[in-house]
Amino acid sequence: RKEVEQDPGPFNVPEGATVAFNCTYSNSASQSFFWYRQDCRKEPKLLMSVYSSGNEDGRFTAQLNRASQYISLLIRDSKLSDSATYLCVVVNGDSNYQLIWGAGTKLIIKP
Amino acid sequence: NAGVTQTPKFQVLKTGQSMTLQCAQDMNHNSMYWYRQDPGMGLRLIYYSASEGTTDKGEVPNGYNVSRLNKREFSLRLESAAPSQTSVYFCASSEGVVGIYGYTFGSGTRLTVV
């Protein structure tokens, strides 16, 4: 089992719709979680951190479920510019605190 | 505001050739990293440098070496390139190892080994 798993997609969603995707992680000792966004042939960029209580940044909401070991990302009122690959990142709960990256979920917003 | 600068952006090598990927950051970050990204896989850490003067192996260090030249610069060397090293390489930096404020990435190097 991969340490961090994501549905690769692609998710094809009409503009204005709400889309959500999950990311599961295997190490219960993981402490910190992030969502990054990566545009085609570009570098990843931090979208948002994921806090235990859940957090919202504009149209984006991130949630953490420690019991089931997954994090989620919800995008409301999707825009064409939201088309990208979304990478789930989990901080290794062991001593070296390395980041473990999911392979990403590809999102395509259609007009 | 340059952030993280990587060179070169593209490179084609023959099997057995060597090369060095250069990375520099101007954000005064302590920690720097080298990752590779392959289709269908998450970013995998090759080496990292938690602070100036230290380097450590990541998940996939075989076939690579690194040098933390100073606080700004962190280079990655392939001594004898193999086709399995065909990948996109990203350099990144962060204030601390966990990167709670996020990692800043360079624009990547697309390396093909033939």
C-alpha cells in the first residue's frame, strides 16, 4: 500500500460545480498535511495547509479525518483556472519529518 | 523576486555521462531539497539539506550526489547517468524541514537519458 494515495482522475467537472476529492495516508503518526497545486509542466505550489479543525480559504475547504486517515479538498463554484493537478502531502510522523507526496488528482474544469 | 532558480531547464544525456544540476534560492531559507517526479508517482526526495553544512539521503539517493555550497546554493550531481534517471527534477527550499509555510520550488529540469 502506498503511504499516500489519491484517485488520479481526471475529474471532469463543469464550470461552477462543486468538486471534492480525498487523499488517504497510512502512517497514523503523521502530524501535518497540505494540499499543493501543480499546473501542467510547472512546479508545485502550496494551496493550503490542513488543520485538525478543518479550514477554509475562499472557495477551497480542507478537512482532516484522523480516525479514517484521510484528508479532503472541496472546491466550490469551480473556475476554469482551477484546472490543475492537486497534490496531497503528508509530513512523515517519524523522526526525519520528511514530506510524503501523493501522485496527484487531475482536475479539468469544462466551460 | 527570483525565489528558487534551477538550471538547466532541459538536458539530454547519453548513458554514462555526468552532469550537475544547479539550484539557488534568495529567500534566506535554511532547508533545501532535490526531488524527482515521474509519471503516476508522487514527488520522491533524493537528498535534502536541513541547514547549511549538512546533507542527508532521502528516499531515492542512489546514483546521485549533492553539495550544499553555501546557504543559497544546493547542487545535484549525476556521476554516470542511466536511462532510469530520466525524470523531471525539482529543487525546493523552505524555512524549516517540515515546511509548515510551504516549500518553494524551482521551475524544474527535464532530463532525458538515452
